[in-house]
Amino acid sequence: MSIRRALVWVVITYTALVAQAPVLHIDTGLKTPFTFLSFGDTRFTNPADHKAANPEARQLLVQAMAAEHPAFISIGGDIAYNGNNPDDWKVYDEETAVWRAQRIRVFPILGNHDLHGKETTALANYFQRFPELKQSRFYSVRADNALLLNLDSSLDELTGPQGTWIRAQLDSLAPEVEFVFLVLHHPPYTSSTDDHKFGGGHSIREAEKQLARMLEARQGHTRARFVVLSSHVHNYERHEHGGVIYLVTGGGGAHAYPIERAPEDLFQSKRVNYHYLQIHLDKGSATITMRRLGLETPTPLWTTEDTVQIKSPLGK
């Protein structure tokens, strides 16, 4: 066998083994009603570093979320400023100690900052904090009538083992599942762009456009409602296309920036929006509320800026 053919055989064999490997599924044992919280782009790093993130906003968000005693917290990536830097993860440990004291479970996904530097080092830092993930870069979480599909958008979502897994999950939804939350770092819809005139922003990538087309094609003949939770853009957005709800929740501490929103955007705001989402699940309904942290005055101000209620067939 030639060296070239041997290498091809190794790649094919490895790919097949990965595709056959069981993907992590976590059953929380929760029963409705319950509330979980979601946010992203925290960028935990030295709180003296005000260039990388807003440490005051990040710390206030963490404390406010702890005070809600949620069933669990979903983090949409860019947890650390530099994933390969152990000191950044130590700041995560220190600032979120209140979550562990209250035994609040955390279900994270990877963002691009979490993979900065040498990837093996970055992943080791990440999985050290989340041993429940068992080294899985994408995985599912069941919480009564809700299923969370936690994706790794540093990998193409619809090809390879992850693409096979996503389609299999959507093809075999349990009849009790009324809501499917797909959590990924890069948003399928945003009014932000890379050439954002305010000095920050991110454009939509082709991979997420394809994911959105797949979800919208399925939504019309799927009993469960699809909700996409993404971050990457440092603000809050709400869109709806083909019956799928798309939320951008990237206001976790990385410097937020205003967005030049399209007229058809379902949420309109010219402000920066540090925030987190309250997601309340009940039989037949999901209520999602955006809780904004205002830092424009000497005393931080918490306000409700957006609420959307989503009905499943049981809620009609």
C-alpha cells in the first residue's frame, strides 16, 4: 500500500469512527414549569483590562443571574477572552463561584475566543471547567418538554459528524418535546456587519445561512417549535423567519455596540444592550424575556426590554 493510500485509509477510518461514536446526551430530570437563563460573549479576563471587556457589566450580570436561582444557565460561547490563557479561566472560576455555591448547572458552547491560541490547550482549559461534557464539543440536553442542541460553530454545522448528528436529532424528536433550542455561537441572522460603522460587528457566514434554510424547511412539518440562541454580536436581536425564532444574546460583558437595525427587525434599539435572557418553560408555551442592564446612571438599572411568547401545538 502506498503512503498516500494509507493516509486516505486512516482519514476515512477515523471519520467513520467519529461518526459512529456516541454523542453526549444529558437528561436534567427537570419538570415544567422551570426557568433557565441564556447569554454569551462574557470574555472573562483580568478585571483590570477594560479594553477586552466591561468587567463591571460582566460581574453584575453574573450576580443577577445567580439571584434568580435558575434551573440552569446556557452560555453561548466566548466565555474566556483567550481560551488558551489559564489566567482568563481563573477569572471565570472566581467571578462565577456564586453559581457553583448554589449548584447551578452550566451548559456552555464554544466560541471563537474560547479556541484562541493552541487549540489543544484551549480545549483542555474549557473541558476542565465543564467535566459533565465529557470532552464533547457538541451535545444535547433534555429538560422536560425542551431539547437543547448545543452546537460547535467552529465546525461546519451541517457536514461531518455534527451535521449527521443534528439531522438525526431532528428526525427523531420525542413526541413530548415541544421546543427545540439550537445554541450556537455564530448567528444565522443579524443586522450587524463586519464593516459596522460603530467600530464593531460581525456579518452572517454562509454555514449559518445554510443551517437556517434547513431549519425553516423542517419547521413547517415539525410539531416542535425551533428557537435559535446565538451570540458573537455584542448586543440583542430578535428575528423570525419561516416560523423559526432567532435570538442574538451577546451582551454578557464583551463591549456592547449599537446596531444599525433593519426596519423589519422585531427588536428596535439604538442603545448598547448588556443583558441576559430569561426563558420560562411551561406545558405548551415558552416565554423569553430580555433583561437589560443599564449603566447610563450611577446606579445600575435593570429593565425588561423585550418579551416573546411562543406557543406549541399543546398551547393552542
